[in-house]
Amino acid sequence: MISFVWASKYPFMAGAGGSENYTAGLIRELMKRGIPTRLITIGFGKNDGRQDFPDIAFKSLRTKRQLSLLDDTLIFTTYPLSIKTRRQSYAIMHCPPYSCGEDDPLFKLHKINDKQLLAPSKFSAGLWEDHLSLERGSIPVIYPFADSSFGTTDRPWRSGHKVKLLFTSRLHPDKGVYTLLAALHLINKSSLNIQVTATTAGDHSEDGKVVRALLDAHPFVNVVPARRDANAMARLMSRHDVVVMPSTDIFWKEFFGMVSVEAQHAGCRVVASNSGGLPETDCGNLMLVKPDNPKALADGIVQAAKLGPVTASERMRASTRFTVQATADTLLATINQTAMLPQKPALRSAVEPLLNQLS
């Protein structure tokens, strides 16, 4: 049994962020391959988000200490907890070293050496390797992916010259929403005819409530409900020309940027900050701009609009990159490779079913 451990202070909610999509998609793919897989939540009971994911098996624990009693191969999807596990465990480090687990008394960096760390990008792997004084290349990269619906959803034919711009990242300062608002002021003074849409993703947090109020009051922004599944998000993206990811580089660095990949699969151009792992998301239709710079973002949006729609062949090529099948293959290969290490013989019995999947 593979169990993904959700150790966030928030429930596992659909439409709340990339980590949730990443985890749910991997669970579905592994289940499709006949590998018993589930999601473990801690402290939420049945109010852990399972109503949003009826096709995924959930198990709720009362305390984190109960993880040590499980005979599962555990994959921590937010940050690793300093808990001894029966079998070799893994941790996908979606958070940066300077904030990962800082509010959790069980999180101790010096106690995670029994876990194999995994990273969602080369950028994030490098950060953690430097932070933990590890050799370069010692943390495997398990890239995020776009659901297949993003590459197959039809793009409706549209007439007119209005450019449709979409911001669908979490409503948080980390995601550069204030830079976007300043950029819209500059674009409004140009000749570009633009329509801006933002979703309510992340508006359940304290920061999200503040940002939501600003967007609701903005005369140039139309706020729509966050999409709760990949099909709905794919349809939303397919009705837009440009998706923006103006993530900050000052107090947060985007580890990867799954929205960028999804948008390119959906046939959009993406204008994103040249920061963190965002340059790694290039599927052929990515434009990078200087982060935390409203003018650079405005210029990038105008330039992307002038390039015109993504062609069918460009979209097809984009959709062959960052697939769930490739990500699952890499994850299983990493577990397989770890099982071959002589210093961890106990892992062999833990992943025997997985090795059969790879043969």
C-alpha cells in the first residue's frame, strides 16, 4: 500500500492549489495501474476534503504519531514529519526550506535523514540540497503534470479583438497578485483591449480574504468561482488567450508552477515571472518577465497578445510534456532504485508490488 500523507493545517480541498492536484492525480494514476494507493489526512476526521474526491480512498488519523504504526510506504506531500516509519518513506518537498514545517513541533530538519526527499523541480531540489549540505543530484526530481483534459478540451471559436487574460493562482501575495493589479493599471493606458478574469482559489485563507475583497472591488477584474476539478479548469483556460503567473521573487519563489503547464496544454500563452522553477515549465508557449515589476509584466502581456493564438500543432507539442504517466513512471523508478540500495534492505518487501509494475 502506498499512502500519500497530507500534513497541511488545511483540509485536502479541490481547487485550492497545485499540491492537491499533484497528489490526487498521482493517486489516480497509481490506482489505475492496480497499485493500492490512498490519501492520509490528520486531525480532520471525515471533514478532510474527501467529499471533493469521491474516486480516491481516504484514511483520517487523529494524531501524527499514528503514522508510525502503519505498514505502508508513506509519501509525505507537504513536508516530512519527524516520525519513525516502519518502511522507507519519502517526502515531496513542495515547500521552501525557509518555511517548510516551521509551525509544526514535530518537524525537525535533523530528523529527516531516514526519509528520501523528492523535489518537484530542479530549482527546488537545488535549494534543499544546499540547505541540507547534500551533494547536487542527491534529491530526485518528480515533476508535476497536467491532467490529460487540458490537452484535449476544445477551444471555442471567438471573434473580435478582445484579449482574454486569466489569473488562476491562489489569491495570495506570494503569487504576485499586487504586481498584476499594478500592471493592469499600465495596460489600461495602452491600446490593448483586455478582459481580465480571476478565480477564488485560496480565498479561504486570511490572505485570500483580503485579496478577494480587492479583486471584487476592481473595475477591470471579473472574479469567478474556483474550478473544483481538472475538466472544469481546462474548460475555463480554453476560453482565455493568456494566463499570467506573476509570482514574487522577494519573499517567495515558485517551486514549479503547475498552472503554467496546464495553461500551455490548454492552448494558452503564459506570461510568468523569470523566477524559481517557472522557467522549467516551458512547453513552447511560455514568456518569462522580470519578477515583481509591473511594467515588465504589462509589456509581457502586451507582447503575448500580439503573438496571437497558439496554433494547433504548438498545442499538440505542448501536451506531450509533463504528463501524469511520465511522473508516475519516475516516482516508481525512484522507489525501485531506492530499494536496490544495500543499506535499506527492508524496502524490498515494502515495494515488491511496485517492482512488479515496472517489470
